[in-house]
Amino acid sequence: MSSYNEKIALQIKDLLFSGDQSSENNSRRTILSSLLSIQDRFGYIPEIAIETIATYMNVSINDVWSVASFYKNFRFEPPAKHLIEVCWGPSCYFKDCSTMISMIFDLLGLDDEGTNRDGDISVRYNTCLGACAQGPVISIDGQLEGKLNGDTAVNLIKKLKESAN
Ligand code: FES
């Protein structure tokens, strides 16, 4: 095990399995709750987390992996520096978010959700960002931007990239 993985494994052990193993918290712990805690802490599920959970919960790696892979919300790659969520919910759809989304993907060299080649921006779909009257809407690092079109959205992302340089 690399020293990086050893460090992560220790952090996971402290996060999930420290203290008295018979304590109330530990007796209620499930594979799913463990994975959720890890994603909250690290922003993704590091590979070593699967093995660490299996070891400390006395289950197989396959048991942990089957839960981790079942839920779409778990991510297995470290998050990029910036996260853009693009809304494709019904209100935004009727205001032509499709054109905007496709221009955002073109700008970042993406065909679908994921992280750009520079590794600094991830894009994810969202089914409603909760600002339907402002559609089309995107969120940049949690900040909502509404009443956009393809050009205004692309300009915002260009500015984001410039500010990072
Ligand atoms: S559908 Fe886009 S913000 Fe609600």
C-alpha cells in the first residue's frame, strides 16, 4: 500500500471506526452510511475506502462495492477545483437549456458529464436547481446563475477559467 493510501486509510479508520466498536454509533453504522461519510469528507470515494470499510466491517470488498456502485451519487474520482451543475429540468428545458448545455460542453471539450482535460472544471447534470423561474440555470461552485443562454453561460465559464490563471 502506498503511503498516500495508508494515510487515507488511517483517516477513514479515524472517521468511521474510532472509539469503542460496540458504541451506539458503530452498531448503527452501515456500508451506505460509511460511504456517505467518506464522500462528505473527501468529496469522492477513494479506492482504498472500499477495502478499508470491508476490513473494519468484516464484509467482503464485493459487498461494499455493490452498494457503492448501486448509487449514482457516489463519485470515484477526486472532484475538480470547480463544479458546474447544469439544470436540464423541465422549466429550463422549455427555455432551451439544451443549446446552452451543448455550448458549455463544447467549450470544455466534453461529450457528457465529467471533468475537462485541464482537470479544473467538472460538469454535472442536475434535474432542478430550485430556481425554475430564472431558467436556464446553472450553478458554479454552488452559486446560482440564471436567465442564461449559451453565450452568457460560456462567458461566465471563460471568466472562471481566467480567474484561476
Ligand atoms: S428546472 Fe431548472 S431550475 Fe428548476
